[in-house]
Amino acid sequence: MRICIFLIGFISFLLCTSCARNPFERNVEHIPISLTLIDFHTKIAELAHTQSIEKKQELSTECGPFFESFNVRIMKLGASTDSAYLPKLAEIMEKSWMQELYTDVQNQYPDNSYIQKELTKAFQYYKFYFPDFTPPRVASFISGMQYSIVIDENMLAIGLDKYLGEQYDGYVQVGIASFMRRSMHKARIPVDCMIAIADAEFPYTFSDEFLLSHMIHHGRQMYLVRSVLPHVHDTILWSYTQKQLNFCKASEDQFWKYLVSENTLYDSDYLTIKRFVEDGPFTHVFTKESPGRVGQWIGYNIVASFMKENPEITLAELFSIQDAQEIMNKARYRP
């Protein structure tokens, strides 16, 4: 009797373990990744201090096009070839608010170990699915809380001052909304990096402009991000609170009924599309309990259903499909 009870208990344990297994987990330890990280925020501060033309050229050579993107597009300093560039750089670096940001970034990120670890693992997963993938070089920068992630050719640049924590005083003081601050913390860095890469590698290619197509476009990007970051919690992946996530799961069928009954899925109106797929405190056609980007979340579930129903389809093949309706039809999505 005791043996029977033990066996039943052991089998139940195995079944629970199997059920809890992460379906996105893969063995990627054998995949080599060489990650280059550049402390650009430190080096540009040193350049501001030294005013060295030689160091300016060295930094430009090391960082490639990103150097000018930082100067012209991000910080609005003008081209580095301008005679006023170095004095302008020194002036902005001496601002009290910039010095405070540098201090807070240094306290939060004394080294690159977290970014190195998380992106190396994410890139291993990405290369597992896309063997020809060449990881970009990675740089850190500070922009006065303007930019989170910038991709410039083969450079992935991370604005560390946009990841100082949801309750960071500086964010509150400048009036950044709470729903936006939810993604402004360290754990979001790998998520935002992989969203940026997915967006750069797989831009919108569907021929129509229906809401459904935009939902599936974002949905398969987020499915890719989930695939390369299998252990990131859903609240971090989506920047939702647990309460919002629970509300989405409980209301998914109601969300879908609304979209179908109102024929909204095939609406190509820009404002309608924006209402469902862009960020906001909530999705306006639903209650204030709903989070923003509900259309993206449903799009992800459609894509997840499609991949479950069609296990022979690879991630690369998923992104080669040019018709969103094909994904919708084959997903057999029924919330």
C-alpha cells in the first residue's frame, strides 16, 4: 500500500514538473556569442573634459555612425566636425542635471555585467532560431532621459538613464506617467533591446493596413521576444501589473467579441489602430482596468495559437508569411 501511494505521488510529481516546463526553453549553452560592449557614456564624458581632437577621432572610429547620431540626433549638438562641437559638449556635460544623471547611472550600473549576461543569453537564443545572426555591438549612453534604445547600423545603444527604476525621483519630477515608468527599470533592458532588434529585422511588411494585420505584426514580434527571453516574467515582458495581466486573461474573450462584432479587425483607420496597439494608461474602448496595447497582446495570442497549431513552422518561416489573414486562419484562435 505504501509503495502504491509512493508511486502515485511520484507520478503526480513528474506530471506537474512536465506541465510546468517552459515551452520556450532551449539548450543554447553551446552557441558561441562574442559580445562587444562600449562604455560610450563614460568615454563621451571624458571627451567633454579633455576637449581632445585626437580622442574625438578615436571615439568616432570606435563607435562608427552612432557617434554622429548621438551628437546630431540625440543630443542636438551638431556634427562633431563643427568647431563649436567640443565646447557645446562640455557645456551640456557640466549641467547639474546631467551630472546627477551620471551619478545615479553609476550607482545603478557600476559595470556592464548585467547587460553582458542578459544579452549574451538572449543572443544565444536568437542565433538558435536564426543561425546567420551576427550580434550587434552594444554601447551605453546617457541622453537626459530622451532615448531608451537606439539601433544604428551594427550598434545597439542603451540609454541607461531611462532604466533607473519605476520610482526614480527624476522621472516623477519631470512628469513621466506611471504607465510609462513601469518599463523604466533594469529588467526591461533585455526586453527593449530585443523588441528593437525584432523591429529592425522584421518591419511591417503586410500589404494591407487592417487593425488585424497590425495586431499580428506586433504579435509575432513579441512572440520572437518571448522565444529569446524565455524566463522573463509576463509582467516585465508586457510592462503590465499583475492585476492588469489577470484582467487581460479573464477578459480575452470579451475583447475578441468586441473586435469581431464591431468589425474593428478590418478597420484601417489610423486612430483606431493606434488606440489598440500603441501604449497608453488603458485601452479606451475597454474599461480603465485594461492596460494599453491590448491589440498587441491579443495579436501575440493569435501568433502563439498559430505556432501551436502548426509546430512544423519555424520562427524564420513565421516571419516569411506575407498575409496576416493566413496566420489568422491557421491559428484556430478561440479565446
